[in-house]
Amino acid sequence: MKRALRQLYVQVLVGMAIGIVVGIIAPSWGTALKPLADAFIRLIKMLLAPIVFGTVAVGIARMGDLKEVGRLGLKALIYFEVMSTIALLLGLVVGHVVQPGRGMNIETAALDTQPVANYAAAAHHGGGMISFLLGIIPDSFLGALTGGAMLQVILIALLAGFALSGMRERAARLVDLLDEATQMMFRIVAIIMWLAPIGAGAGIAFTVGAYGFASLAALGKLIIALSVTAALFVFVVLGLVMRLAGLRLWPLLRFIGDEIFVTFGTCSTEAVLPQVMRKMEIAGVERSAVGLVMPTGYTFNTDGTSIYLTMAVIFIAQATNTHLSLGNQITILLVLLLTSKGSAGVAGAGFVALAATIQTIPALPVAGLVLLVGIDRFLNIARAVTNLIGNCVATLVVARWDGALDLKRTRLVLEHREESE
């Protein structure tokens, strides 16, 4: 028993169980615990930029051949786009089959649109693809490290890595120093992770206390449909992808079990990014591949969010009795291939992408977003966990595709849970 309690995932489970009990028995206490969950996530987020910068820059500097970087990046983007398309199509198909919004007969004129006004405004003034591309360029070098925009961090890390690679021996000491600084950041993360049970427990206590379960009966069908579809995507689609790469999914899920439970409790994949990057290195993925694929995937490879977006559009259409033609649905898919990436890094990114998509189909009422506000936290659990697993699979598969994976070590680590370096 004592040995089991030393495992982080067991501690997280205990924290979540306590959080659920608090949320049910004393809802006001549960909602009051939200700052603890927010504080845990902020502690991790403050380290993301330097860790990603250091990992990418050092990896490229030590890679030697810069053509490898371009080849790896292109393969990663192709993989991301294919998987996002599959996820979008799956959400669309399940939405039609399950019909979670059928029979609600919502009159949009009676809905209060104030809760989603900011999301609709952000989508309307987003500026499209040009604005998104310009937003990748930071105002200053240090501004990218403090602004929290992951694509900006990746850009300056790529430039720094290219520069250090070109300097060769002259930059050897600087590369070593940057590597040591990055390792220090990982050590800090390990210290912060002792607070994971508190963060996850507080997060689930807030969710249960603020929304409860009984009040969700009318919208429970959508929550269940999204959760089941996400599980289907993970075990069937991602399981097949892992098989094609010569690996098995279940050992990977055990290997990242701690991070899955933390993500479930906090509804945040950012809370575990440093740990999963570290684990992918331990599992035999070259550091340069980890540093490039994993952070980029957090922006471009959001499988869970893709499933949610198409299901949410279909749900709103069904709930408001809005007919969507085949042309409308094709338009929605094409728009979501862009908006699901273009809103990355924005607070409430899912709602911004959803609002931007709905506004491209005049028949769809933007007011329908109000139906999802109250249950978004529950929907976000399935989205976040699926995004996490999807990016771990992407890192392994793309690395295998590019020859940046020590397959023998990967199988040894995943099958036998050997986590020592």
C-alpha cells in the first residue's frame, strides 16, 4: 500500500477522488479551490517557454545537417494535417449518427448571447491566415519567451539553433551551457509535480462544485458522445498508427499514465508538456525530434479539439433545427482545417475557432454557442486527454518515420516501463 502511494498517478487519483467528494458535499468549497488548480498550471506554464526554447535550440545545434530539420518538420506537418482531417471527419460522422442535439428545439432568439460575445468578436476580428502568420513573429526576442505564444518560441528557437549550428566549435560552450540550463528547468518541473495531486484535486472539485452532474442531464448526451468518440479515436485510429510504426498503444498509455491523470484533473495539456517531452527522450526519441514535433503538435495536432469542433457544429445545428447542406458541411471541414490551428494560443481557443467557423455559414446561429458554455469544462477533459495522447503518438511515429527513434530502446522502455536514462 505504501509503495503504491509513492506513485504519482495514485496520488493524483486520490486527490481527484477527494476533489469529487468535496465538490458534491460542499459545492461552494469546491468552486473556491479553483485558484489552487490555476496556480499549479501557472507554475508549469512559466517554465514552458525556456524548456521548449532550450530543447529545440540545443537539438538543432547538435544535429549538424540542417536539411534534417526541414525534412523532419515537413513530415510532422503532413502527419498533423492527416490526423486532424481524420479527427474532423470522425466528429462529423458521429455527430450525424448519434444526433446529440436532436429534439432540443432551441429558439435562438431567447438565448442570452452575452456569455459568448467576446468569443464571437475575437473570431470576427481575428484577421484570418495572414494575421495568424504575422502573429508568429514576436515583437522582440525576449518578448517571445515572456509572451506565452508557443509558435513564437519555436521560431526564435529554430533561428538560434541554426545560428549555433553554423558557429560549430565556437558555440560549443554556449550550447553546453544552454543544455545545462534546460536540464535545470526540468528539475524544477520535477519539484513542482509534487503538487500535481493538489492541482488535479482542486480542478476536479471546482468542476463538480460549479456545475454538478444533475444539471448536465439535458446536455449529457453530447458529453458522452464526445468522450466515446475520443476513446474510439485513441484506441482505434491511434492504435492502428502505432501498430504501423511497429509499436503498441497500451504500453505507451501506461508509460504516460501520470500525465494523463494530471491532464484529466486540470483540463490542461500544458501542465504536463515538460514531463512528456522528457519521457519521449527517455523512450528513445532524439532530442531534436522531441523539441520540434511535440511543441509544434500542441498547436497543429489537436486531435481532441478537432473532434469536438465538428461535433459541436453539428450539435448546434441539430439543437436549433438548422439544416446543413452537403456544401455547408464541406465548407465547415475546410474552414476548421484552418481555424482549429489559427486560434491556437488564444484564451478560449476552442470557442474562438467554433465562432469563426459558424460565422462562415449564415444559416448557423452564433447564439447557439451559449448552449456549450456551461459544459465546456467537461467537454475539455476529453479534448485535453486526446490531444495529449495524440501528440505523444505523433512524436514517436514521426521520429520512427524520420529515423530519429531508437526502436529497440523504445520497446524496452514502453514494455518494461524502464524509466531510467
